[in-house]
Amino acid sequence: MLLILVKKVIVKPFVLEDFTDIKPVLDALREGNTICLINIRPLKEKDLIELKRAINKLKKTCDAIEGDIAGFSDDYIVITPSFAEIYRSKGSTAEIKASSEDE
């Protein structure tokens, strides 16, 4: 008899006010069943260098867990575990690539 345990997916909001606020996000991602919606506005208004540092750390963890990461609007980032993929329309993909190339 095969027993399959299925965990519910959790969609959880987070707010980044400081670089140290990424720890709960990283912990949730490593658990493997949480989709993280992250409000980056407070940190963006406070310190852009810390925001870039935080986003780089989130990207590295996302890559390690084979998840997906994307920004939507100017103030939010969504990160998913490996079982989920973020839909990107052709127009938004071009915008993301263009903004990445500017940096």
C-alpha cells in the first residue's frame, strides 16, 4: 500500500523593512510548500543598497531550491518553490529583461 502525504500550499505575505527581515522568507522557502509575497517598499524607501543585497540573497536561495522569482508592480516580489512556476506574458518578460540590462 502506497501512502502519499500531501502538504497544503501556503501563500504567505512578508514585509521587508530591514535586511534581517529576509530570514523568515528564506526559512519558509526552504520548507518547500510556501509561496512568498514580499512587500519591498519599506526597504526600498529606506536603503536601496540593502534592498539589492536582500534581493540577491533571495535570488540565490530561489536558485538553490529550483524555485521561481519575479517582481510585480514596483513594490512586490513573488517567490515560489520548485513545484510552481510564475506566469510571464511576453510583454512583461521583455520589460523585466530590459530593466535587468539597464543595471
